[in-house]
Amino acid sequence: MTVQITDTNHGHFPAAEPAPEPTVQAPSAPSPSTVDGSWFAMIDNAQRHAAEAHAACQRMLIDSHLAFLRMTETSFAAMLGMPTGAGAAAPHVPVPQAAPAPDPAPVEPQAATALDVPVPEAEPEHDELHSAAQEQEDEPLPLDAVATTPVELEVPAPGEVVEDERVELTRLAVRTVPTPAPGLAMAALGTGPIAVTEDGAGVAGKVAEKLTANGVTATVVTEVPATARGVVFLGGLAEVGSPEDGAQVRRDAFHVARSVAERLTTDGGVFVTVQDTGGDFGLSGAEPERAWLGGIAALARTAAKEWPDASVKAIDCERGGRDAEEVADAIVAELLTGGPAAEVGLRADGTRNTTRAVPVAVSEEPDRSVHIGPDSVIVATGGARGITAAALADLARTHQPRIVLLGRTELVAEPEGLSSATDEAALTQALAERAEVAAPAALTAHARRILATREVRATLAELKRAGSPAMYVPVDVRHTESLASALAGVRAEWGPVTGIVHGAGVLAEELIANKTDEEFDEVLDTKVGGLRALLTATRADPLEVICLFSSVASVFGDVGRGDDAMANEVLNHVASAERARRPHCLVRSIAWGPWSGGAGPRDEAIPTELGAAAFTAELRDPGADTRIVVAAGSDLESMAARERPRSAEVRVSSRTHPYLVDHDVAGVAVLPVAMVLDWFVGAAAAWRPAAKGVVLRDLRVFNKIVLPRLGNGGHRLAVHGSGAPGGLSAELRCEDGLPRFRAELDTEPSEPRSDWTVPAGPARSEVYDGGLLCHGPGFQAIQTLHGVSPEGAEATVTGVGELGWQGETWQLDPAAVDGGLQVAAVWAESVLGHASLPMGVAECRVHRRGRIEDTARCVVKAGKVNDTGARCDLALIDPDGSPRVELFGVELVRRPD
């Protein structure tokens, strides 16, 4: 297990990393009773050699990269005719300039103010590490137990513009948009059995009953059995009267996920969470009492990352005034027709939404209604150290508010003679040399406390240099009474609190399957409990600013950080609720990506200066978006697109698709190409919900799918996706796992063709004569065949509504599209003298989704003709003259019969 500490759970930002272990034979460790300075000197010497070698290697790599970049810059400049050398202008990323700060007198760190307030006694595992197990960090540690070195905050001077040619920040806003269901079922839903957990209001029984009626084995359970292949967790529908109720539901959801994690990791299966936070994942803040349930969806997002072969979905189903039957109908419909969509909001009015993170720039005009200045009193958790401290320093340089730092590190005086020891190893050695008897864990803990104290004092000094009066209050922000007492002292000295910055948090990285209750509670209590206590303690204060430090893990999920994602998603929900409750307060929940100094590639980390400036800019932005994502990299908006597409299923039977018996070829019901096109378009929309259009290319029919069991159990087909943002593909497979249809998918919009006219030819009054077109009533889509000629054909076709097809999830009206392919077959017979079947489509452009309202004009334009078949293009055109669907390169192959 890896334990990592941050001041906010959005990015790994330890102030110092231990030196890598040298690959040498270590001497036998002495017992704690015999440890002396020589032992630590040996360790320090070995670590120093390894660190020096590592640093030399890093310097060599850096010099090599810089040389390459300089050569590349010179080459490109020469090619483009640009100036080179010292006087050439380099590209840069602008950062908002800090306002000039006054030049206060130097402040000694020891002069920092600490209020005399009661501090709860720290729990042993929080501030002391007495055992070997604790020394190995097998439990989550509090923010102030991390090993640190004295920090000289790297901040720009007043007026300085910081440049980083390698990194730019992306800012996204989390929103919901109406999204039609694709008409596909969740993958693996039919493998069963599905355990449906109780909700306490009768919905569970209805859900299990309706799933069973649709051929999915489901039972209601109070505890999820080990044999379950899937779970539908309905705990998020329970009544919530307090934050404690929400905490219990979150804990229940975690326990259920952990109970099935091992099986779903290895065998796949189904995991669905259902909550009621307004049908929009709490974005509107309309139901503030339910905001504390928000973390459930983030658990599902992390589960999807950790269980790549499982089918995972988060549903926010607004109950509204609906009864259990109606709520169950909505949930089951989503399971059976919502396809692979990872998260879906179901409003009580029937609206279906999906969440999207869309690029949004910070407003150029500051919010004049929010005042942050010398009279402001900003209370910050987690701000004494790490990235929150850097962010507050930028705020201090820009606005000079009074800043109160809250933390659990007590500012105790360190022993004399240790000032030259500036890292953990040196401090530990120095402490060991002067200790008569001390366990290594106790020495390490003492060294860490000294370093933490130094960092707090350095932060206070930096804030004062930047122009902000600052005080530090040692208090556990999770303890409401202690926090209330602390803030009473703040008000007595500085006046009411006008702003909150909540950045405190802990990390206990571990897979859901292995995470303990203690780790889970520690992470949630620090982040969520701290926020609750802050809001309670400031409920009577005139708050103008509330800024919560969240994490990208809450938006996209992250392996090993399920509890962290849940905690930060609660912050996101509560922020939306507070924004609705306080319309004149600027409220932001910033989902940060990793900051520099943590794990991950350098170009995926936020430089400290850029991140600090972005924080200050957020507190000036008047935009309506409460939940913001800020991360390094210009393509963060495609993060969801980088996910491997999840599979979906289609259950085909005479009950679900009764009209398919009328698609008869040589006496056998055959799956029509038009149905496959509809499913592929639906899958593409689910895989890429932010797409502006859908284009299918190179549709291939490897083998037709015959449907002999429509009335006897039916068939289960699977839609599989693969690829990356640059190339997404879909396959339709039968029960044998073999692909029968395949197409490449593009989600970029396309312009329709404008010249959809053909020369007139002789009309045909009867087309369904049992000869060429032997379709039954459910597929007789051609109303009038206006004319057929060697150059093409034209007809009027109708769609699913007129032909009585059930369902509301059509993407391109497959009945009308099949009617268009029938017109193409009539044209092909006129030029080939033989019947044919559609076996491929070079390109399908979908301009308008959904079924046609009445009729559409179908135009077929001739292409190449040879001995084995013919090619053509066709379009379905709405009454207003706009093409709704275009098929290019339709291949019609002569039927062998």
C-alpha cells in the first residue's frame, strides 16, 4: 500500500522526496536500544551517494533535452525566417501579474501570531509514530505528519510574468446536457445474478421485478452475496436528514463495492450506483440536504478505472413526486437502453442528462460584487504548507487580505543547534546523536514535526512579506467545538470571517478491494468533516468567498483513490448547494490536476506559479459555473475520450423487436443493416458524449446475422468499441464472440451534400410484390416510388412511427433508412438485372438524430456498376429540404439465390 500526504487531495505535492535506496548490501539493522549516530551516518552516507548519482543523471538528461530544444528552435526559426539568438522572442504562457505588494519590514518566522485557543489532543497515529508498522506508513497520516524541508516558496516577484514554455493550463466547467438514450443495454447485464440493494422505499423490489421480466435475473438483498455477478446499489435513494445520514450511505456504497471488487476485477460484471441529488449530480444545488450523498458517483468512476472488464454506471435519479413504480421504470429503462454511458442524470420530468467537462475561459472582467482586500478575513485549512500555501501567497500579493491558517501542527520551539540540518535524514541523525535511547520511529517523527513547524513559520513569513497580516491557529478542523472556539478568537482580533479556503486532506492510496474502513474514514473525515465543521462554525459570518480544493479524481476517477474521489465529489456537490443558498457569494470547487513536485510526467503537472495564479484568478471570476477543473495540458477536455470504450448489449426477441420477423430474406429473418447503423450511432454518442456529430465510415458486413430464435429466447448481441480519440471503431458480435459488422466512427461534424437530384424515370406503383422486395408490413417503408433510371431513383419513405415500431431511443430512424436501402436495391436490380443485398457503406453521415415525424424524400444517386454488384449514394431529406442521413458508397452485391 502507498500512503501519500497532501494538503489537498488533488495532486501529489510532498515538499521533499526521500532519496532513492542505493543498490548495495545494507548492514544489519541494530536494535532500537543500541542505535547510535554511526548507524544513521551510514544510512545517510549511502543515501547521499545514491542521491548524488541520481542528480547527476538528471542534470545530464536536462542538459541533453535543452540542447535538443535549442537546436530545434534554431532550425524552425531559420525555416520560418524568424530571428534567433539571445534577442529572439520566445513563446510563453501568460500568467496574471501580481499586484505590487507593499514592502513591509522583514518578519522573523518566530514572530508569527498564534491564538491562545484550546487544541484537542492529537491521536497517537496522527502526530507520533511509535511502532515499526507506523514507520512503514501502513496507515494514512495527517497533513502535518509528512516529511518536509523548509520551504522557500517559489513565487514571482511583484509585476513579474512567469513563463513556462512546456505547460499551459486548461480550465473546464462541469455541466450537464440533455442526451438521448442510445437504445443499448449495459454489457453483462444478462449474465446475472444481479443483487439489488434495499432503498427503504419500495423501489428495490420493483427494479428486481422489472429486470426479471426483461430476462435479467435479479433479487433484492440486504447484503450482497459473494456469488453476485452484478450489483445495483440503491442506497443513494434513501431519505437523508443530516450529513451523518449521507456519511452512512457513502460508507454502505464503499462496503458494497469492496465486497464485489475482487470478482469484478477478474471476471467482469455489472456495478451500478443510484442516487437522488436532483437528477443533475447536484449541479443546480436545488436539494442541498442531499448534497452529502454526492460521493457515490465518484466511487463508480473510480471502480470503472480499477475494473476495466466490468460494466459500471452512476445514475442520479430524481424522485420528485414520483412513486416507487415510476422511479423503478426510469432506472430499469436506463439499464436496458442507456448503453455504456458512464453516468446519467434522470430528471423527474423525463429529461435524460449526461455530464460533460467543457473548456471555459476565465472572464476578463473581474467580479465587482466580490470584494477581497485588506479588510477581508480569509480562513484557510491546509494552507500552512504545500500548494495551498503557494496559492494563498499569490492571493496575498494580489489583494493583501488578512489570512488565518488552520492546521494540526503545533508551533513548538525546536532544540538548539539544529539549524544546519535541513532535511529529514540530517535532522534524524542530529537528534539520534544527542538522544540517549530513542526508537528510530520516534526520531523520525520528531524530525518531521520540526520540519513541519519550520514550513508553517516560513509560510507565515512569506504571507506577511506579500502584504497580508497572517496568523496560525493550531486546531483540528474536524472538531466543530474546537474550531468554533478558534474562530471566536479570530473574530475578537480581526472581525467576522469573510472567506473560506478549504484545502486540507489526506491520501491513503489503495485499490477498492484492499482499502480498509479506517483508511476510508480518515480520508472522508478530514475532507468532508472539515468542510462541514467550517460551514457550521461560519454560518453567521458574512461570507463573500468559498473556495474548495477538489481533485480531478472526483470528475474522472483515479485508480487507488476511490475514497479521495468520493470526498472531493462531496465538496463539489456542497459547493453547488452553497452557491444556490448564497447567491451573492462567490463559490468555487476547483478540481485540481497534479501540481509540480508530485508523481506523473512533468508536462502533466501544474507549475506552482501557474497554479497559484489560477487560484487567484478564480476568485475574481464572475462566471456562473461553480465546479471548475484546472489541470496541465491543452487536451484535458479529451480525457474522457482517452478511456477505452465500454461495451454494450442488445437483446433481440419477438417481444423486444417484433417487427424483425418482417425483414425476411429467402424465408429467414435477417438483421437489417439499418439496425446496425442505428446501434453504432448510439454507441458512438455514448462513448463520446461531447461529440458535435457522428460519422460512420467503412461499414463492413462480414456475415449476415440470421435470427431463428426470435420467439424462443431471442438473441443477445454485443457492441464492442476500441481505439483512441484519433480512431474509434465499433463491432457487432454474436453470442459466439465473432464480429459480424464493423465500422470506424468519427465524432466530428460534417457538411451535407447539396446536389441530391436525379433525372426522372418511370414510376412503380407496386414494390412489395413478393419478388424483389418481400418485406412484411413492419418493413414496408416505401410509400411511393416516384421513378427509377440508370442515374438513380427517388421515393417517399416513412419511418418507425408510421410502421408501429416500439421504442423511443432511435438514433437515425432505422425503418426509414432500411426503406432507403430498399430503394437502392430497386435501382440496383434495374441496372444489374438481378437482386442484390447491401454489404457495405463507405460513409454514413448523421445530421439529425431521432425518428422522422411523417415522411422523408429518399434520393439514390448511381455509382459504379459491374458484374458482381453496384455502388450508389443515398440520402433521406426532410420536408424543409435538409438531409438528415446520408449514405455514401453503398455496396450492393448480387444475391447468390
